[in-house]
Amino acid sequence: QRRDRAGLGPRAQAASSFSRAASRRRWRRCWRQRRKRRRARPELLLAAAFVSDAQYNRNIPFKTSPQAVRLYYLYNHWIMRTVTYFFIFLNLSLAVFEEPAVYPLPFLATSLVEVLCLLVFFGRLTHFAKITPRNVFWKDTKNICIMVAILLSLTDLAIYGALRIYNIKSIRWSRIARPIFLINFAESRQIRRAFRSIRNTLPEITYVFLLFMFSLLMFSLMALKLFGERNLQTAEGLPYFRNYLEIVFDLYVLVTTANSPDVMMPAFDFSSWYALFFIAFVIVNTYIFMSLFLAVVYNNYKKHLKNEIRQLAYMKHRKMIEAFNLLKEEEGAQPVVREARWKQLVKLVAPDISNSHRELLLRISDDEQKGFIDKKSFVQLADLLNIQVITLKIRSHPLGQWMPRVYKSSVSQFLRSMVRHRGFVWTYDAIILINAIFIALDEETPYISYAEWVFLALYIIEILLKVYTYEPRVFFGKNQFWNWFDTLIIFAALTATILNTTLKSTTQYNSQQILDIVFILRVLRLIRIVDSIQRFRVIMNTLINIVPTMLTFGGLTLVVYCIFAIIGMELFHGKIQFFPANSNAPYALECGNPALKDSLFARGKYCKNNFNNFASSFIVLMELTVVNQWHDILCGGRPAKLYFIAFHIVMVIIIVNIFVSFILEAFFVEYSLEKSEVETAIERKIQELGMGVQEDVLQDEQLLDNMESGYFVSLLEKQERMLTVPLLLPSGYRTVDALLQHEGPSLEEILNLPPAAACPTHLTSERAV
């Protein structure tokens, strides 16, 4: 009865017992394998840590004990890094809520948040101290900088809070030290490298800057003698070129061309020959000296960057050699790593890659299938892991299974071949271009208004035809960005149209305007046409490659902006006030400062360009970076001018030139780009294994029947129709840093170097700025 109530007969019961026995056997087998892995786990964990460091170019010295290695894995976990960055930016953003504040919060709230951030930083630093040797930790300058910054912040916070209790106004002088946390944590090695590039280029820049200042002072002296005695006046009625320091400042602004030709006009009106003086000044200082700055910065940046990256290449390969020494066994007289150990190592280092991808890497490393990997092949594992290879599962279309006769009919095959043809892509690219022209025309014309509905219908037909032709799970794969983009835009347009038609919206945006906003995004798909042209593709690849480094320079710019913004708020807070246009407040026309009456700053309505809060300070500094009309937004005496000139020198002359140097190097590398040895080996092995697929083969339904395995390795199509599907998708490998490592020492040189020579002493740890 119990069996009947359970619905189990004798056969089902026996099958269930057999299944439980099989499960127990599998559990015991897994337990034995886990016990074996546990015995080898310390060696494998340590070797995996070395390989991971080599893969991501980390150079953090850590203890090799099992507990320290586990802590090291935790330290490098993406969640820990994300939390650290979150609190770093939270600490920097406190300036928005502290006095002078954009959004004021009570002092107690901001101080508690700052204490929390400092506790997180201290915990992160303590974690770092647990994994690094004591002598290395205390000799590392960046750790000392973090500890000093924490101590200074706590001291300043306590003093400021105590004085606030007694209503004594003071300055939060420790806020200028907050960018130290962004620079000196181990995660910010790229920002530290950028600061080292600045430090290394400063000596050469100094010599050029001194010559530039000598030229500026000489031209200023000549201007004083030429125009000082002419009793000339500016357009505002002020004396023209009679004060030497004012002349120096005006000519310095002329170097940036921000006050040209205004600064020349009084002298030019007096005599046309005086224009020759300003032309000579611009040629010498703007074109020659500014070009010299760029040349010197680029030359030194490239030299020091290559030297550093070559040293990092040594360190990367030495880490791979250390991992090899941990796992090696003797095969005759040759040290090797067995296939089983290699697989366990790869599973630890890259647990997310597919089995077919792992087998491909094994076949490349063990080309002759001997069952082991030699030292030279093992050292290349980090480079192999840095090349992304997408594993794609070939599936038949669901309609081919549900309605095989209809889907495989001659009409259906003709329709799908038409969608696969390149002409289909060209047709819709032309439609998108025509749609963009219609959007630019007068939307009140009835025919143009109705045309948008036609475009919407055409786009819906395009998506339906593509989904009918291509297997939906492949068409909407995670790497098919443009397919997702097109579908979401069409869906948004359709939804907006239905909602506006149904609800009859009375807001300022009618249905036609919403359609225009949505459809204009479709024009971005024309980037595919640009990408199909070789020379344009070089530019596109360079733009893609520089995105990570742009984030580095973004962090560098953020540090400089934060420091100058905090200094500016302390120096100029409250000196300028902004009033609405209809305000009746005293001195509203003078920006709240009587000294600015009838000044160019007040008449130009630049009152909102002030340092009264963190956000306004950032906007002013951005205007100074652009340098257009930057002299017009300046007010104050000579100390203010020195502040702005210092920012211009640091930001525009040094940092922007270093960024331009990086762009130049990226283009030079991209134009001379050739496939690396590792990429060629992967592509060759894919072809040998018959795992590559041509587009004309993809069009044949018999592919599904001829393939013995359901998997192949291929790059997802950049377009719906390409003649050949590439086999590789370099991701994070074709960066300027990685490519420059190809110009470093050869692998044979590294393998034959002694440890002392291969590991430079000054690169044993991540250095501070």
C-alpha cells in the first residue's frame, strides 16, 4: 500500500535503489578526488596565484604560506576591489556635501561617513599587510602614504569638530590628501604608472619650460618698450601694456590663443606694422615651443614606458617559471608538467572557460600530445589566457523542428538566403541614412510625419526576418551587441508610439518627437560601414583599445581636479556670488563684489564661474582645461593668476600632452600591428582541429548533420553578413602595454636568465608615486 500510495512499482523501486547506489558511488569518487586535490591544493593554489599575477600583470609580493595565499586570493577578488573603489570615490564625493556644499549635510553625517571610509581603508591596508612580508610592507612608500593620510584625516577631523563646537571657523586642510587613497592602493597601479611618467618627464620638460619662460619674458620686455610709451588703451579704456607683469600674463594667455586677436588690436589700430610683433610671438611660442613640449613629453613618455613594460615582461615570465617549478616533474632529463596537473591549474586560474576552450589550450601547449607540457609552452599560458576565444554552440532553428516542411521549403530558403546576403545589410543601411535625413527635415510636413511610420514598419520587418533566419539564441547572444541594440531601439520606438497614441499625451514631447529621439540612435549603426574600411578600422580599433587607458587618465585628471578644486575653494570661496537675472540684491550686477564693477568678468555674466562649491570648482577647472576665453573668467589679484597659471601648466601642458603621447603611440602600434605568435598558434590549431567555420558553410543546413560535435570555436559575426568569420577575439591583449611587451626580451632570453637578473630589484613591489 505504501508503494501504491507512493506510486512506485517494483521496477521503479529497483531503479530508485540503483540510482541511490550510483549516487553514493559518485559521491565517494568525488570525495576521493577532492581529497587528492586537497593534498595538492597548496601547490596548485600558489602556482595559480603566480599564473593569475602573470596574466593580469600584477606585481605584488606575497607570502607563500597556504593561509597567506588564500588571503591573497581574497584580496584580489573583484568584490574586494569594487568595495575599495566604492569607498574611495565615496570619500572623494564628500566634498560635495561638506561646507562649502552643493547639497549640505550635517557635519555629523559627513564625519561618520568619512570615519567609515577611513576604517575600510585601514582594513584594506591591514589585509595587504597580512599577505606581504613585513620587510617589504614597511619599505613600500605607498603603504606609508596611506597610513599618514589616514592619520592626518582623523587628526584634522577631530580638530575641526572640536573647534566647531566652540563656533570657531577653521579649514579642513586634510581634504587635499584624499586623492592619495586613489593613487596608492595596489589596485591603482595604472594611475601610479601615469604619475611616474609625469615624474620621469619633468626634468626634460623643465629645460624646455625655462627656455619658454625666457622667450616670454623677453617678448614682454620688448612689448613694454614698444607700446608702453604710446598711451594706448584697451577696448575697456584701461592702459595698454604699461605694467610689465600684466604684459607677461597677457602674452602667456596669447600662447593659448584665448585672447587673440583682442590683445593685438590696440597696437594694430595704432600701426599695422605692430602686427609683425604678435605674429613673431605666436610663431615662436605657440607653434614652436608648444610643439617642443609635445615632442619632449612624447619622447620621454615612450622611453620610460617601454623600459618599464619590458621589466614587467621579465617579471611576468619569471612568475610563470615559478609556477612551473612548483608543478614540474621529471620526464627523462626534462622537467615537465603533467596534463592532469595542467588541467587542474587552468580550472583554478580560469574557471569560467568552457571545456572545449580548455582542450584547445591544451592542444596548443601539448602540440605533439605527449601527455605533458614543457617549460617553454607552459610559460606562454598567461598569454594564451589573455586571448578570448568564444565557444559557440550550433543549434538548429526552432522553426526547423516545429515546422520542418515550411521552414525548409524553397520559398523559405530563398527568403533566408536573401536576408543573409550583404545586399540586405546595405539596403537597410541606406534606409537608416534616408531616415536620418527625414528626421533633419521639417517634421510638420505631413508626408515626412507619415514617413516615420513607414520606417518603423520597415525596422520591425527587419528584426522579424533576422529572427526567422538566424537561430534566436545565437542572434541574441551576449556578444551580439548590435542585434540587441537594434531590437531594443525598435521596441522602444514601438512602445513609445503605442503609449502616446493610447494616452494622447499632453506633455511637451509628442509622439513624433519621441520617435525622432529613438530613431536617431539607429544612425549609430552606420558605424558598421566605417568598420568595414581598413583605414577606418584602424581608427576604430585604436579608439576601442584606448578606452581602459582613458579611464586611467580620467583617474589622473580626477586627482588633479580634486586637489586644485579644494585649494580653490579655500582661497576664493565667497569672493564671487551668482544672482538670478531679476535679482534686486546689492551688487548683483557686480557678482556680489564691488571690486568687479564694470569689469569684463561682470559684464560677460561669468558670475556662476566661482569656487563656492565643489561642483562649480570642477566646472571652472574644465573651462580652464579647454583654455577658450579662460582669461575672461579670471578675477582677483596676482595670486589668483598664479593659481590659474599653475593649473594650466600641470593640466594642459603636462597631462594633456602625455595623453596625446599615448594616443600617438597607440596609433603607431596599431598601424604596424601584426598577429602575435600566440594568436597565430591558436588560429593555426583551430584550423588543424577543423573547428573553424566559413560563412558559406554556415549557410548550409547540412553543417548540423556533418559536425560530430555540437561545439566549435569562432568569433561571433561583427555584422550579420561577412565573407569569413574570424576565429579570434583579442580582449585585453591588444592594448598598448601588452603590445609593447612584444618589443621586450625574447622568451628564450628570459628562460635562460638567472633569477637575480630577471627580477630587477626596483620592481619587486608596486611602487608609490
